[in-house]
Amino acid sequence: MARARKRAKGSVSGSAGRFGARYGRFIRKRVDEMEKISRAAHLCPRCDQVSVRRQGTGIWECRKCGFKFAGGAYTPETPAQRMALRSIERPEVKGE
């Protein structure tokens, strides 16, 4: 069985590799994580297909149904939006 190779502690691969040794390890790591999320396909709120792509800052569009909507800069759904949707979906209790 082949042994797993250990990665160097300071190396950051992926899209942040274009920065080289500049800007510090944690900034490059953060940029890499953010770009992975923003470039991935996300779930469409209308047709439930994993085909939502980022068009620009805060603009998201489903490639399947053509639904275009505003979201976060790097993710289609922000934590504040999730809280707002949860409070909207709550049924109102009558009789109290």
C-alpha cells in the first residue's frame, strides 16, 4: 500500500496559488474557500435543480429555468436571508 504524502503546512493550492508567496497564508486560504463556493453550482429556489451560477456581485441565475435573483456576493443565500425566510414560513398562531 502506498503511503499518503504529507502536504507542506504553509502551502495553499487551488485558485489562490496565483498569488504566490504574497498576502499571507490565511488570506490566500480564505480567498480559495470563497472562490470555491462562488464558482460552484447551487440549488435553485424555484426548480430545485443544482444549476444556479453566479453572474456578478450578488446576481445569481439558474441555467435550467432562467430564474434570476439577488443573493449574497459570494453565496446565493446569506445567513440573514435564511433567518428572514424562516420567520416568513412560520405559521401564525390564532386564538392567543
